[in-house]
Amino acid sequence: MQAPIADFALRVTAAPDFTPVLYYLVTLFGASAMYVFSLNKGFEGSLAFLKRVAPGKTQVFYDRVDFVIVIFAGSVIGTIFFSPVSTLEALAAGFGWVGAINILLNKGTGQ
């Protein structure tokens, strides 16, 4: 016999109404992963905006708020734009959002 919590979790995740939530969560994961990996390439995210809107805060504050803004905005926008119908599409939507913004905001090397 399964534990009551495990039984509840199985019933919730098997429900057809849970599928969009699952896709959103996978998109959120994709956006989070891409954000972390894009930090090596100098991704600035919303830091410049945050420093103008809330001047005088610590760098840790800016970094944390930037992370939250980028991944949540990215997962919502990725879900709306791409309307994923599989977990692979949802993951790509999360990756795609942060990757696209990184490319658009990158100042380039001047070549």
C-alpha cells in the first residue's frame, strides 16, 4: 500500500489538467539552467534596469532579483510564445528564452 502523500501525488500528476503545469515547470527549469550556463558568457539580464530602478542596493540583491525576473519572465514568455505540447518542447522554450535574450542584449566583440 502506498503512502497517502505518494498516492495523492500520483493522482495529481496523472490528471490531464496537470499537463500544462508540468510543461510550465519544465520551461522554468530550462530557463533556470540556461541562465546559470549563460553567466559564463557575460549575460547581464536585467541588472542595468534594476540598478536604475533600485539604486544603492548590494550586488547580491541585484543578482538574486535578476535571477527571479529572468527565469519567471522567461518561463511565462516561453510558455506563451512556444505553447509546448511535450516536455522536450517545454525545455527548449526555457532554453530559447534566455538564449535569445542573451544574444539580443550581447554587445558583441565589435567585429
